[in-house]
Amino acid sequence: IISTCPNHPNEIECTNYGFLSGTSMSAPFVSGLASLIIATNPALTHRQIKKAIQKTAEQIPGTGVLYQYGRIDALKAITRVRN
């Protein structure tokens, strides 16, 4: 995920903009999708929201090895939870 980086030398060896990975990069996307799901169907429990995100994730190379569920798919997740 392309991200902003410090504009000085640093330990992650990224300045200005760079490609980064990991939970720090993915958490905002998953949190945002959870918020969209809640806005679509406020009656859902946190377990139902989690399940919707997991069940609609797109399997990509590395799924099950590098990534547990794959890449989130906001449209599929929101469609799944509509009343």
C-alpha cells in the first residue's frame, strides 16, 4: 500500500512516499469497511461484521499463507449485509 513516509532518513528506509505492508497499513481499510457495514446494517453484532468481511474477502496469491483471508471486497461485504 502506498503511504506517506518521513522526509528524513529513518529505520524503515522510506522517505516521502513508499510501498509498505502489514497490519499498520491494512487496519485503516478494514476499520473503514467495518464502519460502512455498520452504516448499512446497524443491527449487526461485531461477530457478524467480522464474518461478513472474512467471507467476502477475495482470495489472492498468498491467501492462507501470507494472508489469512485475502483482500477485502467492500462491495461484496456491504451487499451481503443489506437487510
